[in-house]
Amino acid sequence: MELKPLKRIGAYEQYKLKDFKELSNGLLARLHKEWPDGATHTVFQFGDKINDEHRLAKSISHKYNVAIIYSAKPGQIKSDGPNLPKAFNEGVLSRKTLRALFDKQSKQVYKKVKKLTPAYIKEHKLAVKLLENSRHLCLYKNGRFAALYIMVQRNNYLGKKCDWGLWMWSEPFLSSRENNAMLAYWFNWMKKTRLPVELKTRSFGIAAQKFMRKHGFEPKYVTVAKIV
């Protein structure tokens, strides 16, 4: 199959396939071998609606740096869950503290998730630049840091304005019920935007993909980061 690029948007080379199933390891290997000059990412849109991505994505090798972008309008986001316990309260972080937490947590994720490649570190550096204009929801339990969620308004990989889910993190000492309550609180916070909300999941992140579907998000397009 010959890949014919669409109009490039910034550093994002755009392509269109008929079906998600066409995004094979063979196609991705060829793409990386013939990587477009000056592009940090390639972006794939599809003629048919993406279905059954959980099963199809399992066959994609993690070395190709594939991510599925999920999107939802505020009114489509499902925020069901228990109420946030009284022991929790919001806090505001300075930009310096926010950057320090973001760096620390990103390093922990990279160390723990073995399928992440060095491209993750490069994407992290790009994400750091977005922190300056971001907004965050920081939660504490009885004065102890418990969770951090970061959003930023930006142009997405298709050049369209969105609210981008930059980061989500919860501490391991929290119970399952507390995590569910915080997520419900976060999704309600997210719904206050007027823009579509987008979140990125890795091709191997099957649980995250199902989580997105559960909360009203649908897969819209795919990004592939250049191998570092």
C-alpha cells in the first residue's frame, strides 16, 4: 500500500487510511524507514469509524510509538462515580512545583512501563513547554498530596483547537473507591470546558482505551512518533 501524505500541519505529516486495520506493523516499519523530513509525528485519520481498537491494537509493536487519540465533547463525558470524601480538598501549585512534580512522575512512568521508548522522553520535553499555559487540578487527602490532573488548550495534531489532557496521576496509597471518586471529580472538572477534550493512549494501553470508552470518549485518529 502506497502512503500518500495529505497537507502537513506544522511538524505533523498527515495521512488517511480507509480502516484502522490497515495500520499494520509492515506499514509502520516502512513508514519509519522512509520517515518524512522535518516531521516529529505522522498522523493517521480513517475513512471508517474506529471500532474494536482494543483487539486490533494488540498486534501493533510498541517499538513503533503508536498512540490512539480519544475525543469527546463536554456533554458526552460520563462522570459517574462516588462523591469525593470530605478528607479531600483542592490545592493550587506554583509553576515551579507543578514542573517538578510533572518531571518526577514522568520519570517514574518511563521507568515502570517497559514498553515506552525513548520517544516518550522527547514527547515529555515538548509537553513541558505546554505547562506554562496549562491549568491543573491538584487534590490532597488530609493535607497529603493525592492526585494531579493537567489540561491545556492547544491545537491538536489535526490543527484544531481542543482541551488536551496533558497528565493524570494518583498516589498508590489511595483506595480503589477513592480513586474512582477522584476520577469522577476530575471528569466533572473537565466538562466545564467549551472545547472538545482529547486524551492520548498508547497502542498497548488496552485498559486505558477501555477506560476512555467507558467515560464517553471515542477514538478519532492515531499518531506515530518518530523513533529516537
